[in-house]
Amino acid sequence: MHNLRYFIFLIVVSCGGGTSLVLDDESSSNNSIFQYVYIPPTGKSNENCVSKSTNVTWQEDFTNSELDNSKWSYDEGCNNNGGGCNGNNEYQNYTANDKENLFIENGLLKIQPIYEINTGSDNVTQSFTSAKIMTKEKFAIEVNSRVTACFRVPEGTGLWPAIWMLPFDNTPWPSGGEIDLLEAKGRSYPVDGLPDQSTIVSSAVHFGTEWPDHRYIVNEFNSSIDNSFQDYFYSVTLIFLQDKIDIYIDDETSPHLSIDPFIYPLNQYNYPFNKEYYLILNVAVGGNFDGGRVEPSEICNDPNCSNFNEDPDTKRFIVDWIEYEKLD
């Protein structure tokens, strides 16, 4: 979710649903102190999502009508840190505890960007509002753990939903690292030679020293046209180990993104990921992720999303559940 300046994107199309990083024999090694083999649960809890586990440390089912403030807090405003709003020249102000942008309905967390003029908490006026929640200073994701979330992404050019993590000790970015479990673009049609994004999600890690020395490694996962991320629920799973990060979609037995200290160009830096992180859920609008493209007519224009009253959920980032498990 941070400003993307250097592009390290090494892929080969696979026979399955995703893409794989291309590494030579010396560039990657599994040197984890703790080994863990991901065995997806059998059955489905919500369309494509893996079934829930019975062995969890913490889970969020969104069964209460209010967000659990013992685990979650809100970000607010534009947060211009020198790279435009939220570091990516985004077009939204985040609102705090505003049920127009974030609410729980029928056991589902829903984040709804709205096309409306808003002056945020940092006195910046933007054309959109949205929501961003995080476990910062409240709940840490530890090394040697698993995080799984069951989600559906919104449709609308300019919408940018994400599930990601930053250092719990607030180490400055990018030296502290960033783990993006999931990012997606809302654009559902090809433009400027770029494909329809409804069947594509990506995962990434970010690292570096001090800005602008920033690098990242990213990889995509592709669904079938008839089973897009905008139409169906999917799950993303992070296996977060000492010296090892693996990210899976649904019940895939191979990660679409696998990271260790020996992968290039991460092997040119201190490996930052062996520490606690906090979890973030948000939907940005516009910004650098899809080249600044945004189409206001494809986004809710009021709290009731009355311009899409037949199915307003198509314009919302929906999270069914989240699980966190410490691995022994």
C-alpha cells in the first residue's frame, strides 16, 4: 500500500491459477528455524474460501454489530507523508467510526468508499471518503503464525482494497518491512492495453533502508473469468515463519508468493520480517496502484449507495472472517 517506485516483478505463467517467481538455484533457500507445511482445510465456508479452523488463537467473525475496539482502531484523514495522501497520491480521506464508510451487516464487515467532498482530520479536502482499520498498538501478529481471511473485493475503477501488515514497533518504512497479503484493483474492463482486473489479486513484500531506497517483490494470482474475485468470496492465507513468508489463495497447496532472506533483491538488504506486525484492512481510491485511474460513476455516491441500489455490495470490500493461529 505504500508508494511503489522500484519494480521487481519476475514471473512465469503456470498451469494453475497463479504465477510464480522465477529464481535461479542459488537465489532462494528454505533456511527456516521452524518448518511448517500448509495443509488446507477440507470443505468450504463461503464459496471458494477454505473452511474455518478449530485450532485458532484469535478469530474475528464480525457477529457483533459493532467493531471490537479491543482489537481494532481507525486511521483518519489523508496522511500526506511526502508522497501524497497515504504515500500513494490517493483521493480519499479515511473517516473514524463512521458507519457510512464501515459497518457490520449479517456477520460481514463492509468497507464502502463514497464519492463526496470531505475535509479530513488533517484539514485536507478530498473527493472521496473510505475506511481503514488496524490492530496497531492493540494486537500483534507474531512470527511463527498463520493468518487467514475470507473476503470479496469491490468493483469500480479506482477502488483499491487491501489486507496488509506493518511493524508493531513502528520501525520507519521501508526499513521495517511491509507485508501485503492481498491487494486488488476495482477496474473490471481492459484499458490502455492493460487487462480487466476482476480476476487478479496480488501479494507483495516491501523493504529497503531509508526512502527513497525502497524495493519490493510482488506476485499475482489469477482466477477464472467465471469465478472472479469481484463476484465470489476467496480466502488468503499467510504462513509467517522465521526467515520465511508464504502466501496462498484458497486451498492451493503451493504459495503464489514465497519469500526468504536469500531471494533477490532482498538478499541485498537486512531481512526485516522476523518480528511482530499489525494487521490493516482498508479501501483506497485512486492513487498510484492503477495509474491514478478513477471513475466516480462506478463508486457509491451516497451512504445508501443508491446509484447501485440493486446490489450495493458490489461496491464494498467485504470480509466474512479472519483467523489468527500461533504455530507450535
